[in-house]
Amino acid sequence: MRPHPDQLAALVAIVEHGTFDAAARILHVTPSAISQRVRALESAAGQVLVRRSTPCVATPAGETLLRLARQTSLLYDEAREVLGETAQTRVNLEVAVNADSLSTWFRDVLGEAADWDGIGLRLHVEDQAYSVDLLRRGEALGAVTSDPVAVQGCAVERLGTLRYRPAATPGFAERWRRGRGYDWEAMPAIVFNRKDGLQHEVLAALGVEHPRVVHQVPTSADFHEAVRLGLGWGALPEPKLLPDLGSGRLVTLSSRVRIDVELHWQRWRLDSPSLARLTAAVRRAARAHLRRRGQAS
């Protein structure tokens, strides 16, 4: 099948905006025209592409065509930019990145992107264990992920290691000290969200199942600040932790327990100058800040 660009645009608009009516408003056509385009696309594909729910969502077959639609849109936008059809930003790069990367080493990427004319970054904050799902659904064209297995149609490369260490304020640590260690079961912990398993990995390494009290603080900056304020202990990434260790504001709670998260970059296999530029920036930032294999502890 060779879907018409208008049909693919209708599919993207429906999924992004949730309804056929909203898609019609965005594309400046009638809802009837949107319905006709989607029905024609489904007829050509031989299967349902959009679940008519509230909001509308793509079926697995629809997600495949969503990826095609967004890839095609990127290449069209780059071609228009080269041909000088518009002076406005036309190339948008959808990127999935975990919150801790975004608040530390990935900021170098943002600094480089500040000098890119005609390219807009659209960041999706997602846990590194789940970010590849955005690639599969066609919602992102590149992702920082802990998954080393390439999504179909994507290339993958290792970036480096982001190390986490359990930390707390000196006062908090003294409060929960028991002999030469700590009462890990009773000591309150802080998690980022329900997908955050780092604190549980620390506890598992220490032979503890669950803490009695768990606080949830769902932004990277506020998570860090909550640890600094003594709300609980948390596994902090080294780029954020090391300055606080140097100043004495925080202390590590274990010299032997650390969690190393291997990060990878997955991207669509497209001959796209914009995507290649983004990938080069990600590599440079990772080389500058992430741990490499064989690096001394």
C-alpha cells in the first residue's frame, strides 16, 4: 500500500488530538473529510487503525502507520527547509528522555540545540525503562533508554552509565543509624513515581523487602530537594550528588551499594540531517558526563 500524505496526516491528527472533530479543526477540513481519509486508509490496510474511543487511540497496525507518517513528515519538513519554502520552524524532533538525564548530562544537548535554526525539540519525559514504548508507538524519533535491544526500524548505541548512590542529610542518617548501619526498613524512602525502582534495587541489595514509609516526589529537581530537606533517603545520580557530598550537605548511606543504569540512544533509521545532528549532540554530551566501561569507581 502507498498511503496518501493527507490520509497519514489525518491519522496523526486524530491520535494527537483525541477526536475526529479536533483533527478536522487542526487540518482545516470537515469531520466528514477526516472520516473519509481514515476509512480509505483502513480499507487499503485491510484492518482497523483507530479505536473510536474517548480519546481515540491507534491500534497496533495504526501505530505502524503513525511511525511512517511522522518519519515522512520529518523528511518533508527538512526538504521544505532546504528549498526555502518557509522561514518558520518546520522541523520538529520528538525525543524521549528520562528526568534524571534531562536534569543532568542531557542539558548539554539543549545548549547545542539553542543554536540550531529551524529545528524545534519536543521532549517527552519518560522513565528509561519505558521510553522505547514511545518509539514503538511512533510518538518519538529518538529515545534515551536502558533497553539495548533495538526497536524494529531503529538503530541503537550505548551511551554510558549513569550511577546512582543512596544518600540523605547527615541529620537524617544519624537519626536512623543502628550500630554501624541503618534501619533501612523503618527509614523513610523517596521515590520519583510508581515506575521508579531504584530505591527498591538498593533495598534488595541490602536484603530488605519494603520500607514502611515511602514518599513520592515526581520531579527530578524536587526529588533532589526533598532528600536535601531530610524528607527521606533517595538514590541520586552522581552528577547531582557529588557537589552535595563535597559541601557536606548530603552523605552516602552505603559505600558498597550503588546502582549503575546503562543508557542507550535509540533512533529511527532515517537519512535525516536533523536527526543526525541531534544524535551527534547526544553522543558528545554522553561522552562528557556519563561513566564509560572500565572507568575507575
